[in-house]
Amino acid sequence: MEIDDKDLVVRDNPARERYEVSYGGQTAELAYRVDGGRIVLIHTGVPAALEGHGIAGRLAKFALDDARARGLRVVPQCPYVRAYLEKHPEYADLVASGA
């Protein structure tokens, strides 16, 4: 599927507890749960038709930037988010101790 990057907009959908990108009738997501002053990043899912366009990275970046803006500590349960954090040490200060 050909994707125009400018059409990839990440949104917070608090009613469904997820960040999401919709394109071509498909939705990629990063599920989360807010627990007090922490946000638990649970799972990233990108449909096969949307893979290979950096959408998971956009979701992770958006979630981490949102956590910073909201003053939340991050608990990265999602393996993709953990790997993203290893590659982007500028977000290391957000990770909750013991996470």
C-alpha cells in the first residue's frame, strides 16, 4: 500500500485507552493504561498493510512526548516501546524506577 506520510496523524483516543493512526480503513495502535502518575504502554499493533512506514515509531514518540507533557512516568511493558527507548535515550528520564 502506498502511504502519504503527511496523512499519518497520531491521535490519543482516551475512551479506548490507545494512541492511534488510521489510514485506508486500517488502524495502528499503541494501547495504554494511566495509573495515577504513570502511563503503562502495553502493546503496539500495526496491521500488515501499514507495516514498513514508521508508524510504530510515530506512535511511540507521540506517547512519550504526551507522557512528558502530562508529567507522567512511563512503564514500558510493550517490547517495541522498550526497544524504542533504547534507541532514543532522550526519553530515559521518563521511565518509572523499577520499570
